[in-house]
Amino acid sequence: MPKSFGRNERVASAILREAADVLHHSVKDPRVKSATVTEVSVNSDLRDARIFVSFLTNDEKAIKEAMEGLNKAKGFIRSELASRLKLRYMPEIHFIFDSLLSESMKLDALIAKGLGPKE
């Protein structure tokens, strides 16, 4: 039997799509331009949304500055999302750094180093 998607999963999918677009086209802060939305999780009561973002850099200082930029632009991003999604109540958004991409890049580099040069 196919899995039925609840309202919170549909809202999370819509927020993911629109948040990625807002971050790349509407936010003017240059610190935030390198952010990539990887996942969105919405509570079952649709009051809170956790937006997981990753960056293509491993520089902790740049990541910290980008997260500060995201948190500073949180109100603007939430209002943009609310106007695009037309929800009765827009969830409160929280940005969380997703280190999975950088960790997987480190792991790939270690595996490639362990395999040695190709012959």
C-alpha cells in the first residue's frame, strides 16, 4: 500500500522548494548566497519548521557568518514564504546547519586516499 503523505510533509515539501528559491533570488546578503536547503521538517501542529541548510565550504568562520546572516534575515524569509505559500498560519522557521554534506566530502576524500592512485 502506498504511503500517504500528511499535511505536515506536504507543507515541508512546499517550504523546501520556496525557501531554496527565496535564498537564491530574494535575499541580498552575500553571506547567504552559498546556502543550500537540504531538508525541511515541520511539526505535526504546523507551528514550527526546521530548515536544514548546508554550505559548500568547510571554513567554520564562513559558515558561522552565513548562519548569522540567515538568522538576521529570518523575518524577511518568513514573510516571503508566507506570501508565496498562502497558508493560514506560517510556521515559525528555525535554521539549522546540516553538516552531512561536508562530512560526506571528507569521507569520500579519505576513501579515495585509501584506495591510492588508479593504475
